[in-house]
Amino acid sequence: MNSSWEKCATEFDPDPDIAGIGVVTAFITASCLAIISISLYLAIARSGLNIIEAPSVRPPPRFGFAESVNPIDDWVRRNVSDPFVRLLVRSRWIRAHINQLKRGLYSFVITLADTQLVTAMAILCTAIIELQREEISVYHFMTATNLAWLTSGVHILTLYAIRVETKGGLSNKPFHYQSDDRSFLKKSALTSSLGAEMICRIFAMLILAALLLYCTWITGAGGWDNYDERLASCAIGMKKSGSPLSWLIASYVLLIQGYTIQCLSLWPAVSIWWMNRMKKSDSHDRVLGAPKNEQKRRWWRLIFMPLYYAFNSEALGVLLFDGVLWFGLGVWWIQAERIYVLGAWEGMESESDIEGLDLFRGQGAYDSGQTSQEVLGRGREMDSDDTEAPIRLGSVARTAYPV
């Protein structure tokens, strides 16, 4: 038992604006749709097929952007994206409208992300305001944080789609690579830069990330996961320890790593510099026919390069780290917390009912023939009587379900 938490007041009032079943379902459904849409979009956009002109030929790379040197992404592109697009274009209608389909998926993804962005910022701001006013329980604050966690995962996945859109993807038109054409260089530089609208969107995402980092910091207080009915404001200034601290560190690593890598990769200069650096590093390790002393790989490369490929793989990011894992953690946290708290608070409500009625019996205010409405009416009469001590019924007079 934590003495600091035991001194805190309890908060049983339901808050359907944060933990209502409709709110939770809406967030989870939107996240599911976003993950599916982003996966479909990337499968089409990352395909190396020139659909109309030459189905079996990969178009030359867009100027200024090095192709991925990640072998995981190359394998997924050859064995997943290309076969999937070939399957789609068996339909003549889809073949003729493949670019419209890609743009439609991208617009749908951006719409979902923008909607969740505004909603998540609103729910976090509400939770923080109630935290400062000491009006929100640990359970409701944690639910708000978990819902925003789901949204942040969608935003990181959206950055994958934005990166593909700004750097170019599948095209049905023949492409002519003109590295010496100055007008082409100027046009490429203009089209590859991020627009003001996109910069504003990314800035808003970073604001949400900052709010989420603050709320996550609050949830790291020792004993946080054992006092769902206490006021969340009690955690401010508490020492971070135990399993809440472990989850705090894991959440910070995932958030900072995800947002930093994806945001930096959107800027052409950073992307080109990093890709060229990694390509040189990788080519030095794969030289054939070189002397033995040049073929020897440093021990740290044997560890670093596979980890780099895994954690920076677009395919693994969407399908595992930033997609299924991120989404799965969010849903698991929400449902596990909800099931546990519902069961615990229902039991507490039953106990409060019994204690309240026993208190009435002791003061002669209740007998077995009275209905619950008569009991509550009698309680209000006794509360208004200055000569008798007021009686508090706890959850007898209100529902304590965390909705």
C-alpha cells in the first residue's frame, strides 16, 4: 500500500465524455480504418511497377531521392507490393483508375488523421484541465492518455504516407530521367519541398505528442496502476517507480523514436544525406574480391546494421512496430483497464449500498418495508435537518460505473 495514495481523495463520478463506450469505440474504429487504409496505400504507392507502359519494368528513380537500401523493404516490395498491385490491375477498371484509387486512399488517411488529431488534442486538454482542478480520477485520466496513444500511432503511420506522397510513388506515365536538365532540377526541388499545409499538420502532431508526453509522465507515479478510483492530481510530484516507471520509459522511447525519425525523414536534405551515408556504409561491407582485411566487418556492424534495418524498415514499421504493436498496446491498455475497473467499482458500489442501508438502520431511518426511493427521500430529509448529522450514501445516490 502506498501511504501517499491512501491520503488522496476518491473520485467516482462517471465521465462519458472521456471513457464512454461510444468515445472508446469511435477511437478504436478510426484507428483500425486508418491502419488498413495506410497499408493499402503504401502497397500501391511503393510498387515498382509501371502499370500502363510496361508492367514488368521498374521506372527509374525520381531525381534527388536515393532508393531504399533496406533489404527488408526491398523484399516486401518485390514479394508483397508488386504481386498485390498485379492482382488489383487484373480488373480493367482498377487498372485505368489506379492513380485515382491511390489518391483517394491518401485523402481518406489524411482526413482520418486530422479528425483524430483534433479529437485527441481536445480530450488531452480536457484531461489536463481537470487534472489541475483535481476533478479527474486515475482511471479516466489513463483512458484519455490511452486514446491519445492510439491516435499518435495513426499519426506516425500517416507520416509514412506523407513521405511517400512528397517524394513520389507509383506513376502511370513514362518517366524520363534528366539529371543534366537545369529546369528539371529546379522543378524537382520545388515539388519535393513540404507545403505550408503539411508543415502546419506536422506541427499540430508534435503539439499532440508533447501533450501525450506530459500525460504519460504523470502516469509514471509509483502505485499508479493500483489506485484507479483516486484523484489523478495526487500523482503530480510523486516519485516515479515500479511498473508505471517501466511503461513510462517504454512509451517515451516509442514516441520520441517514432516522431523524430518520421518527421526528419520528410525533409529532403536529411533524407538524402542519411540514405547516401547508409548506402556507402553498406556497400563497403559488401565488396566482393577485396582483400581479407577489407572484407572484415567490425563487430559493431554485425549488431548495428540488422537492428538499423529492422527499426527503420517501412514495412516492419507499418505492419509491426508503429501499426499492430502500437495499436495492440493501446487497445489492450484500454480494455484491460476498463474490465478491471468496471468489476472493482461495481463491487465497491455494492459494498457502499450495504454500508449506507446499515447506517440508516442504526439511526432508525430504514426498515425492511421501505423502498429504495423512500430511503433516498429520507436521506435528503435528514441532510436538510440541522439537528441531525448529515448522512452520506456514497454510491447509493449515484451510479459509480466508469463510463
